[in-house]
Amino acid sequence: MASSSLDPLRNPDVQDPVLWSDEDGRYLEMRVDADPLDPTEIAVTRRIPLDSLKAEEWAELKCQYDQLNLKSYTEQGIAQGLEKIKDRRIQRMFLALFTFLNPRQVGIVLFLYREAAHQGTGPEVYFRSNDLLASLGYSRTRDGGFPSKLRSQLNRDLVALHRTELVFARSLKRGNKVGADVVVKSILRIKRYQIDNVPRDFDLMKAADYTYELADAYTVNLEFFEGPGRTGDYVLFADSIGIKQSLGNGTKSDYRLKLIVYLASRMKWDALRDGQYLVVSRHYLLKNLDLLGSNSTRNTDIFWRTVDQLKTGGYLLDAKELPGKKNVSIEFQINPLKLRNHEQDMPLTTPLTDEEGQPID
């Protein structure tokens, strides 16, 4: 499916966050509507279950929710706006909801699916934290480790992927009636984690909400893993797709990775013409790259610079505009040997979200 969960402050498809409770539980959630002009997109809700909150924490969260001013965040940026919330747990909860599946987290997901393919253990993946940080392109310190802020960010990313649920519906036909099969999944579930130094005090959720820590190794279960039978949704990703982060910049600016993932996702349902050509609306491309600002000249320049990067990297052979009466489209000439490798099954069926402002790159 298309990458449909974007900057919540500018994307017209994203609704304001909702805080609610009923007999089944408590949730903080945000809905991303489908684009009415694009039949390939579906609506999805991402939500964080809040049943673990104590009564006083729930009351504080409701108070902070009532004080949210999303319009002011448009001017300040999400991270800066959320700094007004003094409770770090609530602050990080809102940040996770707004910035879910940013390009850094997408890189983590791609790393885990590659590991699943290499380990051959199905959806369950074991990995060392330092190996993942190295794969993301971060530099080690003199003692061979990684800075504490980077380590802390990784644990927060993993916990966000673990506890943020995605809710979407698939059509369900029964006779002459069309219903819905509602699916609730997380990107991954953390099953176990390891601490090398046993006396060290580490709590997975406490570290994500309040402190700056990381476990030394994790075992996770990939909930969108469909296996070699390909009976469900999947996307074929080549091993050559780089996941290294753009050091020194926020992950919001990693347009290269966002465009690669979006094009690869489109290849799930759009058959390539003549084995190489893919045509996509320019409107959808800019929306899914989070180039929604009023400066259209800047946005266009960024888009074509990103296309040039993919051409230099060998993912694209060419790209050009195809003018239309109502909407301009972009024709991409894909290098299928670079962008898609049929020997590597990398399922990724969830909406992709970018972030405006982030704590740490």
C-alpha cells in the first residue's frame, strides 16, 4: 500500500489525534484517511494502548491532551512544541504517535527483515543492538560502542514499533454482502531482550519513556512477515537498498530512502510497463515525500535532486514528466535488477510516516 501516514500538521489525509476509552480499553490514536483520488490507498488508524497507565497518569494525559495546540506546532515544529509537556513519558508518547515510521524506523524494519531472510528463522529475529546501529551508518566511539543518545533513540524506536498498533480493514465478501475484516497489528513485538552486564538495572518500557538506555540484544517477532508462500501483502526489496541514515540531518530529510521505499511499494500493485516503466502521479509523490509546503519551487527542486540521487545510485535509469489535463505524472524507468531482487522477500505493508523535528539523528 502507499505510504500514507505523513506529517500530521500538513497532510490533509491525517486527522487530529483522539484520546478515548471504553470498556475494552484506553487509546491515543490518529487516523490517516485514504486519498479519495488514489484507489490503491486504504485508511489506517495508528494507536497506542494506554491500559498500563495509572489513574493519576491517565488524568495527566487527558489534561495535556486538552492543552494540545497543533496549529502552534506548525510554526514551532513538533519536537519543540512538545517540549512544553513536562512529563517525559507523555511527551514521548505524543512524539511516537506523530512521527511513527519515520525513515530511521523504516531503516530498522528493513534491517530486521533482511536478518529474518538471512537467519531463516521465520518471523522471529535475534540481533545485537550494536550491529543494527552500525548498519544504520552511525560511528562508533573510541571504546567500540555508540553514544548514549543514539543507543537511547534506538530503544525508543523499537518500543514505538512494538506498542503502536495499526488498525485497517480489508474487504470481506460473504454472498452478496461486502463486509470488512479488521486487522490489528504492530510492526513488531519485542519477545525478549538481553543485558550483558547482569547487575545493570534496565527496564524496557521505563527506558523508552524516561531514561537513556538500550538493551544489548533483542529478539523480536515481525508481525507482517508472510514467509516464502507470499500468501499476503509483501514488497520485494533488493539487498542493495541502503539503510544508512543521513548523518547530521534529521530523518525527515532522508528523501532518498523515502522515495526508494515508495517506489518499491508501488511495484507491489503496479505492473511495470515493458518491465521497466512505472508511472505515478506527481501529487502522490510529493505527498508521500512530505513535500507539502507552500514553497512549490523548493519542493520541486528537492524532488528532482532526489531523483538524481537515485539515478546516480543506479536505482533509476531515467525519470520525466508526463503532462496531463488534470494532473501531471512522473514516468520512472526502473532498474529492476537494482531496486527489486526476486530472491529477497522483504514484506513491508504498513503506512509510512515522516516526522517534523526529532530528538536525535
